[in-house]
Amino acid sequence: MMSGQLPVVVAVDGSEHALHAVRWAARTAALIDAPLQVISVTPPYVMQFSLTSAYAADTFVNAARNFAEAAVATAAEEAAAAAPKVAVTTEIIEGAPALTLRDVSHRARLLVLGRRGLGGVRGLLMGSVSTDAVAHANCPVVVISGATPESGPVVVGVDGSPVSTAAIGAAFEWADWLRSPLTAVHTYGGTTGAAFYPDEFERLVRQLREEAAEALGSQLAGYRENHPDVTVEPVVREGPPAEAIADLAETAQLVVLGSRGRGGFRGLVLGSTSQAVLQTAACPVMVVHGS
């Protein structure tokens, strides 16, 4: 997943979520021996045809630039305080924020974002820019929602899909880096008819659970051999995967998910489970798109 000297890139907009993202990104860059790049994106001015349009354009551009400069300067100070030995660079880019982050992701080892920035609406947990980046970035994306825990397991959702396989590999890698245990969770669907066929129901539930545990074990096997120092706890639960992952995320320091699992359909880039966990998890959530 990681190669060369590509930087950890963190996008800032002056929000508190962005500063939490900066601190996490700086510590992570130190952990994986990578440089850190702090960026801010200033949207282009939409020209209006009027006598005052040129003046308005200059005023808008200058104000946006000044705000971005202040945001990256503050972020650079926070990064230096969090990880003094990490090389930090800053850049201000003019462009549409969502499209700019897609482009930046092609030259990043990891893209780190706050869950909701200054443009967010009260009650809307995931901002539109973060949502787009998570769905379309070329590298793994980590979304930060607040102060980040520095202990606890890495949690990975497993469903047997190709993207889930990539997430497993990333989760083992990060558990190794963080020197933390790994919790791998796999869920299976519920059944009906217990009141009418209790004996058959119990047999069916037992069969579903055994099959789920076997499937989970087989998907983890090769990675366990490659990461012998990582302690793995397989967790099999009945019910929606988002609920199980969100529950385990309460004590985790990182959740790793594939962007879209078996429940997704062609053309849907970000699956419902990933969306639900991103909206609710208090710890950092990493979304992986593929190997």
C-alpha cells in the first residue's frame, strides 16, 4: 500500500476538525517515516458581469488567500508541536476543493481530512468535500472527527469482497506500525421463524455462525503469517455490519474499511456500511479503495 517518499497529505480549512486531522497526520507521518504536506484549497472566483466585478474578484481572491495562509501557518505550527522531527511543507492550491483533493491524492501516501469543515451545516456530520474525497481518492483516506485516541485496537471490517481484502492488508500493516492488536469483524444475516421452528432455527443459526467464522479465519490466514507480531481477535456477529463496527470503534484507535463491499452495486463508489461508520465513529476511519 505504501511506497517511496510520497507524503502524508492533510487538508486544512481553519476548522477545529482540520486541526485534529493535522495532529493525527503529523504523528502518523513520524510513525511511518514520511514527510507531511499541509494543503489548503481556495475556490476560484466566479466572475460576474458588472462594473464592480474586477474589484470584487480581487477582494475575494485576496481574502481567500489570506485566510488559507493563516490556516496552513497554524496547521504547520500544530504539526511541528505534534511531531517535531517530521519534515513539513505547505501549499495553497486554487481550485474546486473536491476535484483538487482527487488530484492531490495521486501523489499522496495517505490523505487526511477533518470529517466536517467550516462549510458544514449543523447536524450534517460528513461535509461534501470529505465525502467526495473518501469516495474518489486514489490513495487511502483517513477521516478525523475530533481528538484522536492513541491506544486501542485497529478494527477492520471483513466481508470477502476484493476491496475488503485490500482493507485487511492495510489493517494488518497499520496494526504492525501502531504495535496494537487487530480486531477483525465479520457479520452474518439474521433469520426468522424461531417461534415456529425452534430446533431448526437453532441449527441454522449455529451453521451460519460456523460458516462465518470459517470464512473470516480463511481470509485472515495469510496476513497472520506475514504479520506474526500482530495479535488478532476474530469477531463474528449477527446483524448489520455497520452496527458491529461502530460498536467496536468505541474503544479503537483506528477503523479500516473498504470503500464498497459485497452489498454494493456497480457504480456505487462508497457503500452504505462505510458511509454509516464514517458518520458515527469517534475514532479515525481509514477507507481503502483497492490493492
